[in-house]
Amino acid sequence: MTESVGSVRSIALGLWVRTGSRDESPAQAGLSHFLEHLLFKGTDRFSSREIDETFDSLGAEVNAGTGKETTSVYSRFLDRHLDRAFDVLSDMVLHPSYPDIDSERDVVIEEIAMYEDEPQDKVHDILSTAVFGDHPLGRPIIGRAEVVSSVPIPEIAAFHDERYVGGNLVLAAAGNVDHERIVELAGEKLDCPGLPGADGPAEAAPGEINPRRCFHVKETEQYHLCIGGPGIARGDERRFALRILDTVLGGSTSSRLFQEVREKRGLAYAVYSYASQFVDSGQVGIYVGTRPDNVAEAMEIIGRELARIAAGGITAEELERARENVKGRTTLSMESTLARMNRLGSSVLMGVPVLTLDEVLAALDAVTLDDVAALAADLYAPQRLSAAGVGANEDTFRAALAPVSEALAA
């Protein structure tokens, strides 16, 4: 899948694989993320150093990412370097040789340790556990140190060979690119097994979810708190209304939570809402980081704003402001070839229609007050919400939850 942007001199190229932490068993937790790291460690044709030197010599950016349902490896480079970049990137993804992986085990274990020291990040995974429980969607993408430290190379290779197959791959490019040349290079370089890909996730998302309260005790200067619940799937037509709802609630500086919690009362530096979508489910969440003596007041305001938006939706003024905000951010993002490539790769991989910019803007224009109100009442009803926290004392956290949900505070 390619998109030509003739006004630039660069290409963003990515290989997208339909596998992520959701596809792992508990004994494999973190294997997708670890494998993503190992793709950079060398192939039979290129050593790790040669990979680094090649992309540096091209003045290129190269990176990768693992999600709950996808893994991607991508690069952005000058258009004249397409053949060379394609050659190295495809070899990395399809033919890793796993030389000297012990040093990379240590790197990933250090990454996990760093993550454990960042409660403002860790609390989001705790919320996922609270929402999805023992389901794979409830596990952290980064994985467990004991798995990374001990998984043998044959198991890593088998994991790769089972998932990095033709039916699970999408090749995406955006920029000053010729589609036919990409097709030619794919024919030359993507000699992966033409096996069928996964029809869908190995384990369907839970149909019924019982709200939970999860807390991680850690001595921190702030309490890091999240409220959230099940969301909507990637292809759900309500995703356009959700972007507007999220913008009004906590996704912009004029949002209700930002204004009430930060601007008016100075209770937090960081407070925001967010939404994630999966192939058959999703998650919504709200985060706030605040000092112990502000926890109760911050949660009281969040509970009040959630009740207001669930009961009454949003105003016409908020709708128009949020609509234009989302339209503006969407349009500006399309000026990035990397963003365009990411949109192509993730959409095609997960079976979501690739809409033109005009179609996306039209879908946002079609969102009504009733659409947003119905979605708010569904997603932010108190009986659907779970809670997660990181801090020194769980009692402080639990007591502050009553304005959000009496059941969570019980």
C-alpha cells in the first residue's frame, strides 16, 4: 500500500506484522517486544553494526514499535536511497540471525526496570489489567524480565517464523514514491513464506467485564491515578464521535478536565483522557498525577465531570470547538509522510477502510450532539469504570474513588 506525496524528497517505508503482546501466552509475555529488538541485532548478510552504519550513512531514521496487536519496523530516508533502505529493512524483518542476543536481553531487562521506575507510565498498564483482568489485553506490552532473560533462541525463531509470514504482513510507503517500484522491490526482497495470516486474535476480547480496583504500592512524590473502562473497536463507526468526546473531556488544553483540575485549581501538572482501539474491543482512560493531599479533591472533580458528561453530553459550542480541533490535528498530521505511512500500514493490517482526508473530515462533520451524548453515557457510566493507582497508600486511593464509583471505593 503506497501513497504518493510529490512535494517531498523523502519516503517513509514500513513493514507491519499482525502480531503483538495480545498473541502471547503468559509464558511468552514480552516475546513480541524482545523479538522487535532482536531484528536490529543482525542477519546473515548484515551485522548489527552494519545495519546502524547503513542507515546513518543514508541520513535515515529507523525505528520499530510493538503494540498489543501489531509490530512495525520502519524507516524514513531520501527518495534516492529507496533500494538500499528497502534491502536492509526487509532483511532485518524477515531474516534475523539472532547473534549474541545476551547483550540485548540485558538491554530489554534494563528497559523493563526503567519502566518500573516511571509510575506515570506503569499506571496505564495497571488500568488495562483492571479493565481486562487476566485476558491478554490486560498484560503489559513490555513483558516480564524472567521471560526475556530465559527464552531460548529456538523458541524465539519459531515465534518469528510462525508470525512473520506473508499473510500477516503489510508493506506501506508514503512520500515521493513510485508504486510500481515498490511492487518490484517487494517481489525481489520479500521472500517470506506465503502462509495465511491470522484470521483474528487467538482469544476474543471479554464479552462482559467486571470493574476492578488495582493499586501498586510505591513510594512516590505523587499518586498516579487512572480511571477507565471498555471502549470501542477500531472499525466502529462511533470512532469519530469518540475523538470529539475525548477532546472535550480531557484531550485538549480547553477540555473540561484540564481546565477544572489544572487551570482553575492547580491540582496537577498532567491530567488528560485517552482512548485505545483494538480489533474487537477498546479502552478509554483518564490520568491524573497529583500530590497526596490533592488526591481526594482531584478525584472529586473527575467524578463530577464524568457524571456531567455521562448524563448530559456536551454543549453545541464544545462540539464545534472539538470538531475543528480534531479536523485541524488530523489535517496537520497528514503533512508527515511517517504519519501517512503509519495510517496505511495499521489500517490495512487490521482491516479498517483507508479513508481519504476528505472522507475523514466529512465523517467528523457528521457527528452530532446526540452521537456524543449516547457514547458518553455508554462509556463513562459508573458501573463500567475500573480504577488503577500507583502511590504510597492504597487507603488514600480507595477513599478518593467514591465520587467516581461507590462500588470502587467499597
